[in-house]
Amino acid sequence: MATGGPMLMRLLSLLCLVVLTDASLAQTLGTQQPEGVPSTCPVTKTSDKPLVPPPPYPPTPYSGGSWFGTDRLWIVGPPAVWRGLPHSTPNDPAFAQKMQWWRQGYDPHTEPTPKLKVTGMRLDAPAPPLITKVSGTLGARPSMMVGMSFPALGCWEITGRYEEDELTFVVWVAR
């Protein structure tokens, strides 16, 4: 072995140890459950399905924010916890939570009532289904606005479908 070989091997070993430790720490931090969310609720993290949307959409929705989804259907990274819900009842939905959805090529002029269908079901206990209302919004980057009324607190899986495209995420709905 050439002179300096053992030293080089020690440095490489140390570098591998540092990289593996950082990767393990990042993986552990990325899997930690948000405070107040039971371990039985697999809340979605933005890092589960990060996205850089197609042009003309910006790489990030706002400073510090991130997109979540596919290049065919996406949202601003879902929060793990939605607080302050529900504000309404199934008989009188006030649509306490509103969320924008995007799809390349969506045009509210030609499709004023979007083909987007959003459903939700509670994962941790029986509950009536999520009540939703979808409408189109105009702007530089048109989107589909979804009003949601959760009939109960708990762990909810939300799925949006637009033709053959689908996007699903899980949130914890708290007081």
C-alpha cells in the first residue's frame, strides 16, 4: 500500500460514519410524529411526495413552503395537524377548512365547475364522510378551491381525484 494509505482509510471510515449518522438522524427526525398526534395516525409529511411542479408554476409556493403531489395533481404541502375544527355540522357545513389544488392545464373559463372530486374518511373511528365543495378560482395560476367540513375530530385520509389522477394524504384534525 502507498504511503498515507492507512491514514486515507481512516479518513474515509470517519467520513462514512459521519454521513451514516447524519442520514440516520435525518431519517429519525423525518419519521417523528408531530406533537399531540397519536402514533396510530400516519400523518403525511411534505417530504413523502415532494414536487417541483411544471412551468409556469414556481418551484415553491411561497418562501419556506413546498408543493406536495405529482406533476398532474398537487397542493401546498399538507399540514400534519389541522386545529380548530370542526366548526360546522354535517347538516350545516360551514366548510371550516379550505385548500387549493392545482392541475396543469386546468382552466376555470372552460371548466367553471372543476372535475376534481375530494373525499375523506376517518381512519381511527367510525364517522360520517367528509363533506366537500369544489369551485374554480381565477388568477395568474388558476386553481381549484375545496371547502371541507369535518364531521368529527381525529385521523382523516383525504383523497382528491381528477379524471385518472389521484392524490391522497392523511391529517390529524384537532380542537
